[in-house]
Amino acid sequence: MNKGNEKMHLLQGEGRVLGYIRKGVKISRPGEGKTDYRFFMEPLSPLPPDFQEARERGYGFTGFMNELGYPINAFPNEEAAEAELEKTFGNAFFLFTPGLKNDKYFVVTDLVQEYGTTYINKEEAYLPIPVFGTWDKPLFDGDMDKLIAHLLAGKPLPGLGKKQWVRTEVPQMLVIHAGKDDSGKQRFLCLMPQKDKAFKDMHIGQGGAYFHVKKENLSWAFFYADDALLVDNVVRCHHDPLWFIPQSVMKEIRKQFVPLLDEEKPENQGAIISQQALDQTVRDMMLMPASSKSSDGAGRNEQPEIAGKTTKGKTVETKDTQEKVKPPVQKNSRAEEDGALEKEGTAEKTEEKRENAASEKSTSQEKSRTAALKAEKVMNQKEEKKAKEEKREDEEMAFIHRFIRRVKERGFLYDERDLYNFHISAKSSRLVILAGRSGTGKSGLVRLYGETLGLSPSQIAFLPVRPSWMDDGDLLGYLDRNRMLYFPSDTGLAELLVNASRHPEKMYIVCFDEMNLARAEYYFAQFISVLEKRENPSIQLYNPSLEDRVYNHSDYPARIPVLDNVLFMGTVNVDESTYHFSDKILDRANVITLHQRRFADMARLSRKHVADEDEVGADVYRRFRKEEQGVTMSDAELHLLDSLNAALDERGASGGIGYRVVSDMSRYLANIPSDSPMSRKEALDMQIVQRVLTKVRGSREQIGYLVSLDEENRLTGRFPELLNRHKQVSAFTESMRVLKRKAKELKTYDYTL
């Protein structure tokens, strides 16, 4: 349990607990003229030790119906509230994180409804079981060999953390891995100790969950997603890597398991399956087709057949291992008998050699068949992956063409490369800043992008930045500690972020208009941290320990998760009335300076009436993104960045290139659509402008060695020299143009921005 500060009112435990809402409610009055109702949660699965001790003293878990989505003053009395709970949630499972408030009573936090099974067995304990991998993303790309090898070697299985797992004395009996068979049907590989009936040791540590079991003690079974035993009894969580299985059902599940290595051993032999044969058996498990399920349709596999070996005490005979029947030897005399015996011994040796040869041939054929099946599986996976990628690219290109068409029909004038650049930047980074002269259409571009996404006015917020803004309270609002009410800012940002966190299926845009009118490092401080985090980023409105005391906390929770369905954008004008961005902002943003088209092109523009676009959901937009594992830039591209970074460090100039910048640049390059008119070389040029040259600023004394003009106004300096030296990765047309502009500013004003 997280003890934290002694003044904290809410102590939250580690791990997730399964429960249900029991009958009975209690009226609560969060404020004058306001009525809510308290409900009570009954846990079904083990509790953390500290909570279990308090539970034995009679404490009960409680929450408010407002947290279930019911508004304040929704019911006239307790009877009506209780009837609604029974009607809607009478047979529903819930998953929650336990909390202890004021050291007096339990509360439920992070409440999630799970639909689970057809009924709730309220008299039985439900055992938590960890589940690793998903249908679409199995561990180790579905390689069962590697999965079992990890388990046997005591290496961690990723995906389970302390925030999901309750540390109790209840023995851990089962490990589950989600995946698919060769036909694409969803199934689970289940592993459990055979002799000890539970893992001797399991703990959550750095890297995931650790289990310890010997191969002689490991058993396995396959279960399919439509197995009646699972459907009727097991709660399979939607958001957490957990199952919850009734204790009595666990006994039934155990009956379906068979040993990975057989217990019985023939005379004068070692283990039934050698280490080499174990590897082959594991491969067979991975390649076992769906037709190998039991005939009762329950989705349980038959025991594996191993030629000539004993499985669960029964000899499995095949064509290659049936014993040859020999005719009896006629005994006439001692000499004849001795001769016959000698011949028989020779015949037996010959027969043994034949059997060994046949066995080796059978093993070789089996290995060839297994290798062919595995190769076919890999080929099918590649073809399936290619088909998905082609579909993803078709969806994205349709969106981009719709974006370009809408821009033209609305009568706006943009360079098409800027439109592609803007889209790639928006999907690959958390912050896009549009720079340029006033009136070049920076805000209009953001609006057009939102219209192409089909966003309603409530899904897009334009926040005109005020010079008086000093902290994020100007953006979000503040908590009145006297009245215990949260008062949101008139920007509407808090409401939009709350809606976005509650509707992860929808896209949202937040645009800070003229965001450098105030110091962004002050009012944008929390968002700087959010833009950096890849896992569980959130904005804090007020101290979480006060949340239960804040009357409108259901509308304005203490912390708001900021999911990847929110796009952050900004516009800037650079003049004497604005502030310059620090590296904290520039390191996290793609800064795009829009190209200004010729005024003569405006004569050919015609504004048309355009219909509203169908809304693009967050799942579709996420498919536009390519999440690369690590940096995928070429050695030549990385060598260029090393050279530029060394040049910046040469004389102590500020604004070096960090790991974050390189990672973001790599992600941008990986996200170029295949049919984009912008090549990778051109895109690299754009990234040098947007992520590196934004930091080349200051006086001639500071950066004159990086870029300058000679007496004949030719571009010189370390940066032009390095770019010319790396012409094989890009022509750097845009970078040279920007460097020449900066050099002219240095020569004219002795300073560049």
C-alpha cells in the first residue's frame, strides 16, 4: 500500500480486485441542494494484506452513483436508486483498485465494469490469473518455444505490473498466453505446475512477472475463446491482463492438462522426452491445428501423441512403432537350436538396424513437415501483415486526398508539401507549431484539418493565448479550498480533456493560438511533461488527496489522463511583441514555417460549399501511425546528426541535438505515406529545418561560425559545409534556404531568431 504523506486522506493499494455491487444504498449530500447515493461493493477476489486485515474488522468498500455516470439529483429516494442499480448492474462484475480513506472506510478507485460470465457465484472465491499477450500482439510474435523457454529459465514475462497484481498468500496456479492457431482462431496456451499444483515462487519485478518451475513439473493445455467452460465461468478482463476463475472451476480446468514431459519412464532409459525432443514437442504444440480439439466441441485438446512413447500410462502405437511378429523357432537338436539362436540374434540385429533407420527416417520426415508448416505459417503471417499495411495505407491516402480537396474547395492557398508535412507531423509527434507571417493561414490550416477529421465544435478548442498567463491555472482553472469546488477556466480546456479521456474512441484537437504571446514555459509547464511521456500521461487539476471532498469531482477529477486521441497544436508570429521558445518546447515540437504562395495564384481560387465530413475515429487515426521499435534511421543519416551536434557543441552553443529529437525524427521518417510526393530525402531535409535549425539562433558572435555570408554573399560556415558533405542523404534545399536567411539576418542585424 502506498503510505505517502501522513496528511493524505486516501491510501491506495496495489493491484486490481474483482467484485460486485450488493443490494442497498445510502443517501449522500455532497452540497446544498445536491443528492447522491452511496453504493457498496463486495469483493470476490483476494485483497492486499493491509486491506484484508481491515476487512476482517468489518470495513466495506463504497463508491458514489455519480461515479457510475448518474447525475446529481437523479433519483427521488433510496428505493429508486437501489432499483436502478439492481436493474442495470445486478449481474455485473466490476474491477477496481482498493483505497482506504481517512483510515476509516474502504473506497473503490479506477472502477471498470467487466461483463464476464452469465452469472455471479457470490459464495465462492475468484482466483486472479495473469494473462500475457493479446490476439493481435502475442508475446514473442507467437513463438511458443521462446515463451516456454522464458518461463523455464526464470526470465520475466512482460505485460503485468504491480498496479494490476495483488500481492497475497494465495498460491499462483496458472499462466495464460493469448494467441491464435494456424487457422486464425483465438485460443489460449495455459501452463501450470503438475506436481506442486502451484508455482513455488512468483513475483512482479523490473521487466514483468517472474515464475519458477522445472520442465519436469510443467503441464499444458489449449483452450479456445468459445470454450463453454470459460464462457460460463471465467471473467476475462477487457482492460487489464487478468482473468478471474472460481476456485471450484479451477479443479475442472486442471483436468484438461497433460505433462510437458511424461512422468513414466521405460526401463534403462532416461526421461521420456529428451531436451531435443522437448524442443520438437513445443513446436508441435505451436503448430497443432484447430481440428485437434476434443470431439465434444468444448475446445479442449487431446493429449499429444509421441510415437512409441507412453502418455498418461497408455502406450500410443503408430505404424512405425508396432512390434514385428516373428515365426517360432523349431527346436530339433542342440546344434540346430544353437545355430537357430545365432541366426535369430543376427536377424534381430538386422531388424533393429532397420527399425532404427525407419525411426530416423520418420523423425526426419516429421522435422521436414514441421519446418514446412512453420515456413507456411511465417509466409501467411507476412502476407496478412502486407494486406493490413496496404489497407492502412489506402485509408490514410484517402484521408490526405480528402484533406487536400477540402483545402481547395474552401478557397485556401497552401503548398501541397506543407499539407503532407503537417499531416505527418500531427500523427507522429504530440505538438505541432505553425510559424510564419501573420495572415498566412496558420489557424485556418488547423481548422481545415479538424473539419477533415469530421470533428464537432466540442472536439476542437482554439485557445487565444493572453500575455498575462503565468501558470496552468490560467489555462485549466483552480480549486476553491473554502467551498471545495473546482472552477474551470473560461478556455474550456479542462472540459475538453475530460471528454477526451472518457471518449477514447473520438479524436480531439487543442490549438494554442499565438502561443508565444506569453512565456509558454510558464503556462504550458504541465503539458511539457505530458508531451514527453509515452505511458499514462495525465494533467493534474488539484491535489488527488482532496478529490473525494471536492463536490464536483465527477465533472473535474483530480487527474485527467491525456490519451493519444488528443492532438496538440500551436501557432506563432515572430515579432517584437512575442517571446522566444526555449529548448524545452522546441525539443518536443515540429515547428513548421508555411511556404507563401504567389498572390497571382489567388485569382484562381474559388470558394465552394462543402458538406461535413464523416467523423474519423481514434482507432482509424491510430492506424495511420507507424510505431517504430527504436531508431530506424540509416547510418549515414545518424552520422549527419552526430556531425551537426558536434558542430553545435564545438564552441558551447546552446541547443544541441538530444536523444528525444533523434527518436522523433526517426518516427517522422517512418510515417511518410508510401504515395507521398515528398521523398525520404526531402523529408529528412524538412526535419533538419523543423527540429535542428530552430535552435540555430543568437548573435553573430555566438553562432557566426555555424552560418555566415562571405564578402561575395556566398553561404559559409560549419553547417553548410556539413550539409554539402552529406549530399548522399539529401540535397538539403530547404535547409540551405533557411541557413541563407539566417546568415542574411546575422549580417544585417547582427542577430537571428
